[in-house]
Amino acid sequence: MYHNFHIVRPSVYPFVLRVSLLNVVSSLLVFMKFGYIGGFSIALFFFVYVILLWLKDVVGEGLRGYHGPFVVVGFKYGFLFFIFTEVMFFFSIF
């Protein structure tokens, strides 16, 4: 079925990232309570590794052309909105 948005297979990365973030938080609590840093460092390494794997897939989808013109326009609008909010944040501080 044709539609204007990109078609990619469902990813397991959001679930794995959620579990690894839970592991980072729980091992950080163990580190703060008992001073054991080994679990925290392993959990943090796994968390960063999953983020890099997910970014590799996102960049690959973009380079292979899975994003249609409507998605590219959405990316541009999202980036412009981000810049606008940063400028407004700057003016609110100063």
C-alpha cells in the first residue's frame, strides 16, 4: 500500500534501549549506595552501544532513501522549530 511516509520494519531498539536505561539507573543507585562501579560502567557501555547501533540504522535508512519527500520536509520543519525554540530560550535568559 502506498503512502507518503517512509516504510521501515519495526525496530527492537526502543525496547532494548529502555531496558538498558533501566539497568543504568538501577546500577547507578547501587553505585551510590554501595560504591560498586563495575555494574554501572558495564550498563553505561551497553546503553551507549545500543544508541550507536540505532543511529547506524537510522543513518542507513536515510542514505538508502527510505525517507520520502514529506518526511524530509518534516525533518526540516522540526529542525527549524528546534532552532526557533533555542533562540526563544536565549532571549528568555538574557
